[in-house]
Amino acid sequence: MDTLFMNNTDVEVLLLCFPHQPDSCFKTTRFFIIRVAMYFLTLTAILMTVFGNLLVIITISHFKQLHSPTNFIILSLAFVDFMLGCLVMPFSMVRWVEGCWFLGDLFCQIHSSLDMTLSIASILHLCLVSVDRYMAITDPLGYKMKVTNEKTLVCIAFVWIFSCMFSFGIVFSKINIAGLDEQMLNMCIGNCVLIFNKEWGIIAPLLNFYIPGAIMTCLYLKIFHVARKQAKLISDRTAVLTSCETKKQVSEQRERKAAKTLGIVMGVFLLCWLPFFLTTVIDPFLNFSTPLDVFDALVWFGYFNSMFNPLIYGFFYPRFQKAFKIIIVRYLFCLKSSNNLVLQ
């Protein structure tokens, strides 16, 4: 009987995140094949996120033809996704698969702050893109005068500063867990979950997801309406176009296609993150009953958005397609080394 008791105790100790801590969390028990599959899936997502967005960063930085206000926003967005793949996703992978956080409370707070910062920065960047595309489509003549590289960089800097201050301010001030003393006391050692009380469970998603998401949706609906009207006008033309008119038509067609592409980027973002933000709002009112595995799965579904963005550019944006091919062929395979490549 004593031997059986000791064996059971030994097994329980092995299942703890920190065997020598009496208040330690238990590791998540999974079949070996499930653990391998989870590590394979998440590691693949991390590698695709890092290298895909790195390719976007190198491409836009290298080609002067891509140095436009819209592409500067996309460049900054790619840097956001790149940082997410490097600084956040690897640690989230271990936490999800093992069910334990091994790096202490301070790094947990830093990790949660970075996670929130980059998520907020992503949606605000996409909001900037929607405003940029709206102005380009609805006021093509005044666009170049109103939207300059300098003004765009100021907007990008504001997004970064706001995202950092909002996220680190909430996590380190612990305003998000005010009134949740009982839940925090019941937290075991080895747990790293960002939870919100009822007030901030509504405020944070509302400010950083629902309002910007609604703005983007409205703007893109207007963009598609205008683009469809322009397409109808072009198709109805019967007169012979002058070279100047032809050039303008090609420019308008390019703007419409770019708007549709960036609309797909926005749509993918909303589909990836909406389940997570819905859960964030509802969970505090259900006494935090959402299983941790479900919550982590929704977070990773949101992370996949950062992996999809470079794929969308590559498939739907012809200029990025050409640029990607040049970068990969001439640099990765060392077929040519030049600092003055021409994107045609």
C-alpha cells in the first residue's frame, strides 16, 4: 500500500511544472503524437511568419519603386508580424503545448505586454492602410498632395507609441485585474495568462479591435463601391483614349486592385482575431470558465494572421510577386549581387 502511494506521489510530482513548488501548476497531459503535431504546426507557423515577413521587409526596403506611403505602412506591419514571430510566438508555443510557463512572473508580464502591443499595432496599421486606400481611390488627384511619406511616418510612429504605452501600462499597472483578487490567489505557479476584469474586458477589445474593425469595414465597403463605379465607367467608354487617358486608366485599375488586395488582408485579420476578441469580452461574465487550451488555440488562430499576410501579398499583388522573385533568385541563390536592381 505504501509503495503504491509513493508511486502515485512520484507520478504527480513528475506532472508538476515545478516539482519542488507545492503551489505549482500541473503540466497538460497529451498523447505523444498530439504533442509532436502541435510542435510541428506551431513551429511551421513561426518559421513562415518570420521568413515571410522578413522577405516583405527586405523587398520594400530594397526597391525604391515600392517606397510609397501605403508600402511604408505595410513595411511597418511586416516588422510587427516579424517581431511577433521572433519574440512572442516561440514562448507561446511552449506554454501552449506543455501547459506551463517556466520563465517567471516578470518575463510573463513582458511577454504579455509585447503580445498585446503587437496585436494592437497590427490592427491599427491595417486601419491606416484602409484610410490610405480610401483617400487614394476617392480622391486620386489630391492624394499625392495630402498623403506624403513624412505624414505617413508620423502616423506609424503614433501607432507604435500608443500600442506600447497602452499595453505595458495596463499589464504593469495591473488595472486589468482590479477586483479579481480571488482569481489571482487561486493562480498556480507556472501559469501565464492575461486576464481582464469585466470593465477592461470590454474597453480593451472595443478600443483596439471593434472600433477600428468597424472603421475599416465601412471604408472598404465605400472603396469597393467607388471601384465598381469606376470599372463600369471604364467599360462604357467607346471613344479612343489618348495616351494620357490610357495612363490614368491603368493607374486607376492598379489602385482598385491594390485596394481589393488590402481588403483581403483586412478580412483575413478580422476572421483570425474575431473569435479571440469575442471570447475576451464574454469570458469575464462567465466567471473565466473558458478552458485554457481553447483560449490558447484562439490566440494561435490569431497569430496565423501574421503568417498569412506575406502570402496574400505574394499571390494577389503583382509588383510584390516580381520583387519576391528577384530577391529570392538573385540573393538567396546568389545568381547576381547588386544594390541597384530595377523592378519592372
